Amino acid sequence: MPDTTAFKQKLLDQKTELEDRISRVKQSIRRPPSTTDWEDLATERENSEVVDALGNAAVKELEQVKAALMRIERRRYFICDRCCHEIEVARLEAMPYTTVCRHCAENDD
């Protein structure tokens, strides 16, 4: 099996980036409205919803990254959760938190 060192570092870097992004989203959401104009308030509300959605996506991705780091610790990183065959290195390089091999992913579609 391939070495996990580079994958672990990539995941740790991604984890840090996601935690920073989530922190910035939380700070943005906590800010009080900057205007009392109804149209501007509506625009700010729409922007807040977009920022909230981005934050939710970051939280989900962070959970996947943490799970991948756990799979590395358990020595299951290269093993497909479905078929127990090896996950291709190229697939992990493209999506380091994937849990399934290319074959199982294609069967999901």
C-alpha cells in the first residue's frame, strides 16, 4: 500500500483551511445589519443566506476530512468502504476524503 504521509499532510492543511473558513462565516453571520433601508436589508439577508450555505458546505467537507484522517490512523485509508478493494491513488489525490473506489462511485451514478 502507498505511504499516507503526503495524504495526511494534505488533509491536515485542508482541515485548517476549512476551520478558518467556518470561523470567518460565523463572524460574518454574527454581524448586525449595517443599514435600516429595507432594500439593503433584503440584499444583506440574501447575502447572509449564501454565506450560511457556504458555511454548511464547509462543515460537511470538514467532517469528511476528519473521517479521512481517522481512516489513516486506523490504516483503512486506501480501502473502499463498499467493496474493500483498494482505492486508486489518483482518485485519492483528486478527492483525498473519498471513501469509495472509482468502480463503486460509478455504480452509485
